[in-house]
Amino acid sequence: MGICYNFFMHHKIIGYLLLFVGLATLFFAFTGMYQTFVNKKPVIQVVQLKPLAVNTQYGAVEIQADVINQILNISFFVLFMIFLAGLGSKVAGIGNNLLKTERLCETLQSLRHEGILAQEERIKKL
């Protein structure tokens, strides 16, 4: 067996594992977004503000904190899910690149065994 086979044998398993983990992370992020915005599943309350009272020249104005809390919590949730989707995309891309390298190495091995690669090297020397 060649050096390519020994070096990349374990990379194939790691490549499939990273591809699966990346796609699972993407699926989790998009499922979370879908459940939140279509099924109206509540988001985790990260920010909980109290109602604000602002004194103006016309008197005290009370600002309801429920609306502000909801907007801030949904914003944080969306940013987190976008981060997870980006992370899943990168991990799946790394797994895909490992698999591409493995396929390239296997192709070079098969060409070397068939003697095609040796013929091409002689042509290049001419």
C-alpha cells in the first residue's frame, strides 16, 4: 500500500463524521428557527428588563418591558442560530474536503496501478 492509503485511511472516517456533524448542526439550527417562527415556540428568556418610566415635559411615560424583552430575546436567538448554521457549514465543508482528498488519492493509486500515470509522465518529459 502507498503512503496515500496509509495517511488518508483514517481521514475518510473523520471526513464522514465531520460531514455528518456539520449537517446535523445545520439541521438543528434550521429546525429551531422553523419551530420558533412558524410554530410560535417560545424562545429562552435571556434578557428580562423591568418596565421603564420616563419623565417627559408632558408627564411620566411608562414603557412596557414585555415588547422590548421579546424583541431582544428573539434577536439573540436569531444571532445564535445564524452562528450555529455558519459553524455547521464550516464543519461540513471540512469533512467534504477530507473526503475529496481521499477520493483524489484513491484515483491516483488506481492510475498508478494501471500504468496510466507512468505513461503520462513520459509524455510530459518529451
